[in-house]
Amino acid sequence: MQIDEGLHEMNRELDGLFLSGLSAGLDIGFGPLLMAVVLTLSAGSYGDLPTEVLLASAYSIGFIFVVLGRSELFTEHTTLAVLPVIDGQASWSDLGRLWSVIFASNVLGGLVFTAFVVTVIPDLGVANPESFVTVAEKLVHHSSSGMFWSAVLAGWLMGLLSWLVTAAQGTMSRVLIVWLVTASIGILHLPHSIAGNVEVLFGLFIAPEITFADYGRFLVLATLGNAVGGSVFVALLKYGHVSRG
């Protein structure tokens, strides 16, 4: 079933893939936006358990929009799209085509969402600029090795998400799975290359202390770590035990 899902996405037209990835990049931005709103309205801060749970739940909202809306998210395809390649039904060039189109459209969607939000949010008054910066700093202040290995964990969790959601039947079970997995990523402050793209872009747009170098370093290390986590710890291992089961 998972292999068929991966093959279906590989056989889609490029313009359909791009638009679906753009939609995912836009929709996932609501998670970081709601995190900033929660930080603004909450009496607590990072490290305070009720606030951390609220922030993690807010973070998961964007993923729920994307997964239930069946938009294309790069970190899901670090597992699903790898399976047909391992099975010999698709080539590495097919995988590279899928990954590059979805990743580029996800990042572009996040950029558009961030530019729109930083333009309109000051007039709404629902989130302080400092809250956006606080969210961004949680990601960019990792060491390079720490960022990569924590991104591997995030990719691992997202690979599990794509595997479990494909097998789930009902809408509520899918919502619960998405919330459990992505709230775990949120409460652990793991770098997710696409949601984190929006988080760090908020800081880049608002705070002079967050630079293009910080953004570039985050995006490269988070993307590599996510790809390794989803491909190695989920795709290879799951395919191995299922094909020999």
C-alpha cells in the first residue's frame, strides 16, 4: 500500500506536484503562527509544562491541515517516495525529481506565508514580534551537529507519521496520529525543515540578530537530517521487515 502511494506521487505531473507542495508550504505556516499567538497570550514561557503542551498542540495544527488536505510535504516523502526505489519500481532520478519539486515548492510556500503574516499581523495585534523571534531562536541556537542529529529524529518521526497515516482508516484516527507525532516534534523542539523554514523566516524578517547565514545553516542541516531520518530509520527498516515478513 505504501509503495503504491509513493508510485502514485512519482507519476504525477510536475505542475500538480508543485501546486500541491506550494499549498503544503502555505498551510503548514499556521502552526508557527499559532505558536507565536500562544506565547503572546500565555502567562508562561518555554519550560513551563502547560505552555509547552499548548505550543506543541499549536505546532501540530499546520501538519493536520497538510496531511488531511493531502498536500505534498517533503518530509513525508523521505519515506514514502523511497520505498518504490528500494523495491526496484522507480529510479533514483525519479526520486530526485519528486524531492526537488516538493522541497522547492514547500519552501516557497513558507516564504509567501511568512511575508504575508509579517505584513498583516502587526495590524491585528494578536502576536508580539518578540514571540516570533523566540520561536525562531529555539531552532537556530543548536550546534551544527546537534541540529543535524535532532533533525534525524524529526525525520524519523515524520517517516513514522507517513507510514501510520497511510495505514489508518478513519479521519479521527488520522488526526490523532498526526497530533501525537507532530506534537512530539514540537515539544522536543526538533528541526523540521518545512515547518522550521517558516519559524526561522519569521525571525529573519523581524530580528536583525537572526541572519541569512543562520537561515541557510538551518535549512541545509535540517533538510539533510530529515532525509536521513525518514529514509534510513523508517523506509529501509520498514521495507526490510515487511518484505521478509
